Amino acid sequence: MSIPERWKGCYHYERLVAAESFSDEEMDAMVADEMRSYRMHIDHKPGGADGKLDWETPDALFDWVERRFPIAFDLAADSMNAKVSDYFDAEDDALDSEWPRKMCWLNPPYGSSMLRWAQKAVAESSLGTSVVLLVPARVDTRWWHYLAPKCKEVILLKGRVRFRGASGPAPFPSAILYLTDGNGPPRLIHADPRAT
């Protein structure tokens, strides 16, 4: 079986390359999973076919988050999708800037930079920044296992997020992670923001 080059970097790529160790059923499941992941990259993040990175958090979801956390700063935004008046845009480069010592919102680009965003969030939280993140609930990834155990709360969202401007709901589950100084182990919460 030839593995498409465009899948390089996808989370099952190495497993697919070592396919001789998997049954046909396992291979079918992994290929189907990769196709869903690939479609996510086209329709949602990161960038897709048109290079779009700025998928906006739905207002209803952000309103639900704001009722729980008093968000004062948006760490990855632009003038069209910022959730609060104070924000970093691409020119500010949040990964290389000091974050404000406030309650911050972060809906990062969902791609190969997720581990860098996780590391930056942990580092900044140890200095006094509180961070509330909207992330894919990818419990099989290195960045998830780096970040989630360090959080104060892991909120698993029921259903799928429909990002503003997307043609449909995301093809993956999502979570809200709350990171502040003195965390862990996290409190696990199940929530349905659509019901409130």
C-alpha cells in the first residue's frame, strides 16, 4: 500500500508506514481516521487548501466560557475575530511574546505548532498568566499529554464545535483546558455549552 505524501506528519502516518503489523480491519480504521483528519485540514485548521488559519470561536461557546472565566485577553486573534478588545495578532507573534498576567483566551492554530503553544502556555502560566484554551481533544498526541496533566480543569465538550465560517461542525471532539499557576492533577468536567 502506498501512503500519500500529504499524510506525512499526520498522527497515524508512522503506523501506516509500518502497516505489515496491522490487520486489514485496523488498516481500514486508520485510513478512515486519516481521511477524516485530512478533510479537517481542508475544511477547518490548519490552513486548508486556501491557507486559512483564523477560524473564529463561535460566539455562543465563547459566551459560555466567559460566564465561567473572566477573559481579558485573546492570545491568537486578529481584528475580525478577536473575542475581547485586547489581543495578540500575527504581527505580535504570541509564541515569541511575553503574555499579559491576565485571564487569557487561546484558540490556537490546530496544526504542527500545537506542542509549541502547549509549552508556551505552561511556561506563561508558571509566571502568573491564566490561560483558557479551546483545543481538539486529541488524547493520542504528545502535546495533549504534555499539557492536560498540568491543567487545573479539563472540560470535555459534548458534540462538535462549529467554527464560524466553517461549512459544518469540526470532524473531531474539542475540549476547554484551564491552565493557571499551581495546577494538576486536573479536575475532569463534562459539559454541553449548547444546553445553556
